[in-house]
Amino acid sequence: MKTQSLFGSSEMLGGALKESFVKLHPMRMFRNPIMFTVEICTMVMLVVCIWILMGESSQGSFAYNFSLFLILFITLLFANFAEAIAEARGKAQANSLRKTREETPATLVTGEKISSAQLNLGDEFVVHAGEIIPADGEIIEGIATIDESAITGESAPVIREGGGDRSSVTGGTKVLSDRIVVRVTTMPGESFLDKMIALVEGASRQKTPNEIALTILLAGFTLVFLIVCITLKPIADFASTPITIASFISLFVCLIPTTIGGLLSAIGIAGMDRALKANVITKSGKAVETAGDIDVLLLDKTGTITIGNRKATKFYPAFGVDERNFLKAVVMSSMSDETPEGKSIIELAGAPIIQLENPVFVKFSAETRCSGVDANGVRIRKGATDAIKRLCEKAGNNFPEDVAMKVRDISQNGGTPLVVSENENVIGVIELQDIIKPGINERFARLKRMGIKTVMVTGDNPLTAKYIAERAGVDDFIAEAKPEDKMNYIKKEQAQGRLIAMMGDGTNDAPALAQADVGVAMNSGTQAAKEAGNMVDLDNDPTKLIEVVEIGKQLLMTRGTLTTFSIANDVAKYFAIIPALFMVSIPALQSLNVMRLTSPESAILSAVIFNAVVIPALIPLALRGVKYRPIGASALLRRNLLVYGAGGIVVPFMGIKVIDLLISLCL
């Protein structure tokens, strides 16, 4: 049985160890300035060892120098292992994704059967219940229940249908019911699954701005300590203290921030890996990191905050109208209505389908804004208030005041009124309501505690938008919004120095998703939305950004805490090596030997060994990340300094002393 741990399987560990040696190539090490410097020092120590074998006696014993060479070499391997294990976890997930991209037969609309690999952009194919969708595309005909567990891991099936914002389907998913016709929207090798695999493997992962800034800072530290070490030479000459090359290199390697330098890449890769575990595909590490700093979140209302389809919630017969007759008219008006709203009306009425004599169904149109049926000697119409009002007044009938009042009440409560008429007489109102997704209020409350402002974007009128916003718990809303309104709002906020995240699923959301600093597209959304965003939420959860924000903050905190720990380490190493170098010629420096280390050689070896072993000891923390808590920045800074600053001083003192005792016992 393969052993499983935070690092993964034994097979994964073996591959990471092998990759640790491959990464020793100077061209690959050069991307990490600190570890590249350590590699140069390692090569210098190898030269010193060869020099000693050739007869040089002023540099100490061969065993001592070779021990330092081995420790530095192991330090490089540990640093490479941290990066390799993070990459290996991503590649293991990529391999599991590849299993869903097996060759799948495709049936073209012409009836011809071909391999999924032969499908081209624009081809149209048919998928029946029980079959696997062979390629990414848009449904152009039909509606079906689809199992997307192969992609999202979610067992609950979803509904996909043509002609809307939920028409996108992904290759590798399975149709559970009905029949759909799909048009291919991606070129071979460029499917969503192909992109997922490439992104998970992280082959083209770019360093984020903060990561680059930290690399520059650490390179600056390296340069400063190089100058410090060089200036020790004249001090040593003045004190008549011979200092070997090994001593200089040991001091230099221990003082530069090798710990964070060795873990920096692993932290960034692990951040993307944690996002994937949350079922969010990120197109760059920058997106994850930026999510940790966002100030404003824009959410599309329909399909994001609300379920997406309005549902009939109540019937209101007009004054003097028999309720049973009204329900009969409601059912008749919706018998040919295939929209989710129409189906919900039939469901709420709970009445059996009425037998109609020679029915003439009137389809909804943008001009009439109503639909209905002429049958059984009556004309039934259902539609917008103003449309039915015009229809009735044109026939010389008044619009009842009680119905008008009910229409206003429904609108003020965020609902949509549909007025029903019979033979051009108003007989009642149907109330439609947007159904807010369960638990949305609690999730928005968490975002507020993080200091993130939530803004709902909708095409509804301001009255309805205000009602939905209050029920959902968002901070602000943009009503009657057009695609350019969303983008302009984002630009305005960005001009004020704020970082903006946008979540959406429709083609009309694509411009805003592209403009936002963090654009999260729903996997159920259109191909345009998924292409525009820099993240794709496989679970279609409108509040998934909470996890993404926490992962981003966790990434930043992990990098900050390990940097603090690494720099604090230098204090203990300083007190270990400096006294060891000078306390023979300058006895007063013995007071700095607070750890009471056995000998100069033992002190230097102990510091260098601790410098090496602390890297693998911190790999689990780099991969798992520092736990994020929604507290203020000042409180986080205090906690960081207390735990990792103080810990970075205390732990090395203890570790170096323990290693010194072990060395003294062995010698």
C-alpha cells in the first residue's frame, strides 16, 4: 500500500527526490538568487576539499571541510525538494484529470460516428442519456440533466439547456437524461480540461508581484551580508585570527535568509494547489495572491445570488373572482409555457391539466409582452402589468384598483407580478419571486468581517434590486445595469486604488470579468465568461470567493511568517558563529557565546546543520499554509512577531545547542 501524508504518496515522494537533483542545474537554480548563491558556496567548498587533498594545510582538516560541503549540498536538495513536492502534488492531480479525457465516441448530427479527437471547432454532435459528452461546447438544442462529478467532484446533477447562460457543457461529463445537440466551441487540445491540466501542472506559473518584491528584498539581504562577511577579513587580520574559507562561507550561508529562499516557490505553488482543492481553477498564482487583498466584490444577481429562475409563490384573485376559476385560468395560461417560471406556475397551482378544445396558443413576444391561449370559448392572457392593462383598456374595461395595489405590493417586496386576464377582463395576479440561495446571508457576513464590500449587479429596477440586496445582505447594489455599467464601476473603484473581484456566469459578464483584478467565472456559465475570468469555480458557488480570499490571505501570511522566522534565525546563528571565529584571539567575545558551544568547529557545524534541517522541517507549514483568522492587520502583525519572530529566535538557540551536544558526543 502506498503511504499517504501531507507530502502525498511514496511514489510522489520518490519523484520529488529525483526532481530535487534535476533542479541543481545552474540555469534552473538561477531563478532563485538566494539558493543559487548557496550553490556557488557549495561548489567553492568542493574546490576547497580538492585543494586540501592536494596538500593545502591552512584550511583545516579534510573531514571538517567535506562535512560542510555535504551539509550545504543537502541544504540545496532540501530547498529543491520543497518546490518539487509542491509541483508533484499538482501533477498528481493533473494525472487524475487526464483520466476523464479518455477517447470518447462522438455522434455528429448527420449520424456519422467519429472519435472525440476528430472533432473540430463548429462541429455539431448529439448526446443521449447515458452518454459522455465528447468535447466542450454550447447546447444549441434541448435540455438535459448532466453529471459533472468527473470535473467538479460534486455528485448532485445539474440542468443545462440551450439558449441561455447555462448552455455551456464540458467534455468528460455525462448526460443523465434527455437529449441535447452541442456545438464544439474549442479547438482540439484547447478544451477546458486540457487547460485545467496545464494550469494544475503549473508548468508556466509566473511569480507574483509580491513574490518578485520579496525575492528582490531577500537578494538585498544577501548582498548586505556578503559585504558584512567581507569586512570581517580585515578585522580578523587585525586581531591576528586566521579565518578559513569554510568559516566565511558558513557565516555567509547562515546569515542570508536561506529558509524563506528555499521555501518561496513551494509557498506560491501550494497556494494554487489549495485553490484547486477548493474546486477553483486558477490561471495564475497572481490571481490567488491578489484575492487576498481585494476590497470590493461584485456579484451578478441571477444565478449567483439567486437560484437563477424566478418561481411562482402565490396567486391573488381579483375582488369578486372565484378562486377555482382563477386557478383554472392560471393553468390554461401556462400550459404551453416551457419556461421555468411557467412550469413553477403549474406546479404551484397543483391542478390537473385541463382538456382544451381546439386550443390556439399565443406565444410570448417582446412586442406583446404576454402569452396565453384561446380555447373552450375564452381568451386567457398572462403577462406584464402594463401589457395586460393596455389590452383590457383597449377593449373598454377598467383595471381593478385592488389588483393595481397588489401589483405595487409585489413590486415593493422584490417580486415580479404577472397579471392574468379572461376575455380582456383582469381576474388576478401571479407573484413571482427570485429565490435567494440558502446560507447566502451568513457567507456575506463573513466577507464583511474580512473588510470586503459586496455589491450586487442586476438588470432589475431599483425597487426590486433594493429588496433583493437587503434580503441577501449585500452592502450595495447597481440596478438596471448594462455590461458597460459593470465595467465602468470596476474602473472607477480601481482608479481609487481598490482591488476588485467580480463573479459572474453570463456572456454579458465577460467584459467585467476581464477588467476585474480577480475574475471568477462559474463553470456552469458561458464559454465567454470562463475565458474572460482568471479563475473558474467548478462548484458554481457564488460565495466561493470567501475560500479564495482566505487562501490568498493564507498565502501572504505564510510567506510573511516564514520570512519573519527566517530573518529572526540570523540572530541565533550570529551568536553561534561570531564568537566561534574570534573568541580565541579576543577572549572578551566569550561572553557572546551564550549557548556555551563546545568548540569553534562544533559551533560552525551546528549552525550550518540547523540551517539545513530547518527547511524540510518547515515544508509542511509551507504546503498547508498558516491558518487565516479574520482579525485586524495590527493584531495579525503582533501575532506574527510574537509567534514567528520570537520563535525564530528561541528555536534556533535550542536547536543549535542540541546539535552541538550531539556533535560533541560523536567526536
